[in-house]
Amino acid sequence: MTDPMTALDAAWNAIDDAEKKAAAIVEAARLEFGREIRRQRANGLKQAEIARHYGVERETIRRYQEAADIADGLKPARK
């Protein structure tokens, strides 16, 4: 007879793995959004306009771009 905890452990581990994969997908999407912000700002679009479009604070937009800039080596990580 199989230990019932073995099956539960497998199901629990599947949840943990799925959460890690989902977090990585979300992080990749956030970085790509930050990169697109960078591209559009280089074309003259203002952070305030982007923020207004998404109904968020300008600081939120700045942070998305900053995260992408750090990930891409364009800016040092904050300490």
C-alpha cells in the first residue's frame, strides 16, 4: 500500500512548481512592459501620459522602466 502522504506531497510539489513558473512568467511580462515604456519614452511619450492611460501613479511607470533598465544592465541596481 502506498503512503497517502506520498500522493499529497506530489500534488503539493506540483502547486509549488506551478507558482514558481507563474511568478517567472509575470516577471518576464513586467520586464517587457518596462522595456516598451523605455522605447515609447525614447519616442517622446511622457511617463505621466502612460500613467494616466493605465490609471496608475507616474511612479509605478517609472519603477517598471527602472526594473527593465536594471535587468538589461542599463542602470545599476539600487542598494
